[in-house]
Amino acid sequence: MEKGDNKGNLKKEIEDVLMSNLGSIGFIDSGVGGLTVVKEALKQLPNEKLIYLGDTARCPYGPRPAEQVIQFTWEMTAFLLKKNIKMLVIACNTATAVALDEIRAKVSIPVVGVILPGSRAALKATQKNEVGIIGTVGTVKSQAYQTAILSKSPTTKVISLACPKFVSIVESNESHSPIAKMLVAESLKPLKKENLDTLILGCTHYPLLSPIIQAYMGTEVKLIDSGAETVSEVSTLLDYFGIAAAPQRISLTHEFYTTGSPKMFQDIASDWLQLEKLNIKKVYLSTLSQ
Ligand code: I24
Ligand code: DGL
């Protein structure tokens, strides 16, 4: 082998290492719920290296004041920016609702939230021009979905409903239990009276409840998974900016960071993503606010 060949290989290897970081897509969430978005990304964008940060130590964000959610979201963004990501996805609906504009104004990479993609998909799906949205207290209070939908289609009727108990029912492994069925029926009762044909699942955890939400609302109501819609838009944007990753010669090692217990993160994430050993590290974002 000639000297030059070795040099060429080394250069290629260095380039590969650099590219593998420069080319990552960052995901931030209040905890593990954003893994519903990651699961879609693994399916729709298998060439992309993903870096996920979940603020499990301070989860849930849903009941927190907007100012605090903005602060936490900024801390997560600042952490991922050091990883040289090419795009940032705010996978958490509550964080998107209150912090997207501010984060976008502060960073130079494209920032994608979950609310516009979900709203667009709902407008596409509705025949009756009447859309429902369910989410956390923070998301509903912000009226971010309503604002997004009405800015595109002022005549659309939007009915918002906070379902604060849904997150805890999912997190207590009860998604398929009779208790969950009763809670869903009780909570969604006000929506049944309405004439909507499209319902946005405006929270990372709600896709896990979609079988019982669908059963209660009826098959004529189309459920929109905001996270899945967001990944489709990320795919479009990667092509638009010409920054989509090429097929990889080696298998990708995605990076996962949590502010909580890596062991518990591993248990949930490996079960949910059906991946055995994940690369999970603990991070400390801020010692000031817990
Ligand atoms: N689901 C979520 N969060 C949890 C949970 C869950 N525990 C069981 N299941 N806990 O979100 C949050 C608090 N933890 C997080 C880790 O650190 C410590 C604190 C929904 C996850 C959506 C991907 C139920 C469960 C599971 C495996 C897969 C899916 C799932 F155990 F819903
Ligand atoms: N990730 C949050 C959302 O999508 C749900 C969990 C929480 O309240 O932090 O709104």
C-alpha cells in the first residue's frame, strides 16, 4: 500500500467522525415522552444520527408556569447546541407552545416545534372545518394550537381541552387498563357533544392512549399524532436545506441524555424503541431551579 492511500483513509475517517456529529438532529423534551417522536424519526429518517435530551428530573412541564418552561427549554437547547446539531426539534408540546419563538430567535440552526405540523395535518384532515385539540394545561392555556390553526384558516372552529391526568395514567403503565378507559371517557365527554371530525393529540404521551381515545370518540374522528407529523416535516426541511444524511456504512450510535436516572431512562427507552443497549448519559443542566 502507498503512503498516500493511508493519508486518504485517515482524512476520510476524520471527516466521517466530524460529519457524524455535525450532522445530528437534536431532540429536546421534558422527559421520556418525546421518545414517541424519536420512534417516528427512527422509522422515517433511518440515516440520521439523533441526539435526545429529556429533562426527566424536572418533568412534567405541563403544570409549570410558562416563564419556567421557557427557562428550562433554553437550558436544554444550550446543551445540545454544544453538540453541533444541524437542526433542533422541540418534541414537547408544552415547550413548543411557550418557548418556540424565543428559541428560534436565539439560534442560527432551523428549529422545529410540534404544533405547526400537527395543526397543518388537522386542517388537511377536517371535512367539517371543526378541529379538537387536547394537551396539558400549559399547552391549552397558551392557545398556541388555536393561534396556529386560525392564522392559516380563520373560519375553522377550534375546541381545546386540557387533559392533565392523561400523562400520569401513561406513566403509571395504565394505558390499556379499565381505569384509563374511564378517565378518557370522563375527560373527553365535552368533546363528544361537539361536531368535530379531527382531534389533535397535542401531547407526547397521548399516542399511547390513542386506541382508547379512538374507541371513545368513534371511528369517524381522525386522530392526529403531532409528533409523527413533525418528523415528516423534518424530513422535508432536511431536503429543502440540502442537509439530509446519506445512507451510513456503519450503524449509527444515537446519543441519549437525561437529567434523571439513566437506568430508568434505559428501561423505558429500550422497551419503547425496541433497541437493546442505548448510549445514555446523565447531565446536569442547572443547579438553580429544580
Ligand atoms: N411512560 C412514560 N414515563 C414514565 C412510562 C413511565 N414509566 C412507565 N411508563 N416515567 O412516558 C416517567 C418518569 N421516569 C422517567 C425515567 O426516569 C425516571 C422518571 C411515556 C413514554 C412514551 C415513550 C410506561 C411505558 C413504559 C415503556 C414504554 C412505554 C411506556 F414503561 F409508556
Ligand atoms: N412532553 C409534554 C408535552 O408534550 C408532556 C409531559 C409534561 O407535562 O412534561 O406536552
